[in-house]
Amino acid sequence: MSGVVINGVYHSEIFGETYVGQNIWAPYMTQALAGTPVEAVSNANIGATTPQRGATPTPTPSASPTSNDH
């Protein structure tokens, strides 16, 4: 969104985390987790099994339409 006023403060652009994440979710979770031990989180690699920096995927050609396709 752009050109938004929230609580009297003008924001030229906002995104999902701009207001909700910083002003609602983060303070709520800080209080909810107060006193709990900090646990390490493993690094997630979603997608490729190994990071492939700089690799450009080769495009796969799609099937050509036939006269029977509608």
C-alpha cells in the first residue's frame, strides 16, 4: 500500500511486516516467550538440496499444442 496514515503517522509505502510485524506481532511474541530458554534453529534450505549460487536453470521446453487441444 502507499500513501497510508496509521496512528497519525504518514507512510509512503507499507508492507505486511511494516506495521503488523513490528508493532503487533513482535511485542506480543516477546511477552509470550518471556522467560523461555532460547533454542538454536537449524538453517533451512528450501528448494535445492544444496545451495546453487549463480547457477542459471536450463529452461524445459513445453509440449507443442495439437489441433485436438482446446
